[in-house]
Amino acid sequence: MKKVQWFLALMVLLCACVGSPYLAVKPNPKLPENGAACPTMGDLQGLKPVATPKAALRRGIGGWVVLQYDVEAGQMVNIKVWDSSPSGLYDKNMVASFESAQTASAIFAKGCYYSQSFTLLQRK
């Protein structure tokens, strides 16, 4: 009887770990307004595809990342993660991808935001 109780307790603990907040994707946040000088998606050039992290592929986890950045002479600078979910999963790859982007014209802008969502297709 005690073995059954221990087994059930272990199963409850394992199920609680699988449902941890790290795996849950929270809803996309409402973004602050971009300034008039901030580039739109159509203005960005050279934005490389974001590499899907191995951990996300293994677990089948999508998510999203919101970057905050400035533009100096058409180059993206001061790039940082403003928010993401799951936190830290796609952040590094998203920043690396965005560092390659630039605008067609040499604009200057401060406090711009860029958001991207990631959806992984489930295999059947």
C-alpha cells in the first residue's frame, strides 16, 4: 500500500513539473506606440529568419518575443528584449536575427518595438 502511495505522489509531482510556467506561453502584451520615425515591417531589410531553439523543437513550444531598439543611420542599435514568453527561450536567437536588419534610408529613431510570434506545427 505504501508503494502505491509513493508512486501516486511521484506521479502528481511529475505532472506538476510538466505544467510549470516555463512551458506555458502567456498572451502577447499590448505594445507601446512606436514613434512616427520608427521603421515598419516593410522598411526593414536583411532581417534573417529566427533559428528555432533545439529546446523548443524538442518540446514543441511556440512563443513570442518583443524587442525594444533604436535606429541610428538605418542600423538597429541598443537591441534588448522588452518581454517574451516563455522567457528566455527564443530571446537570444531573436536578437541575433534582428542585429542583421537595417532600413532602406538612413533614419534615426528611439524607443521602437518589434514583435514576432513563433508557432510550431505538431507532428501527427
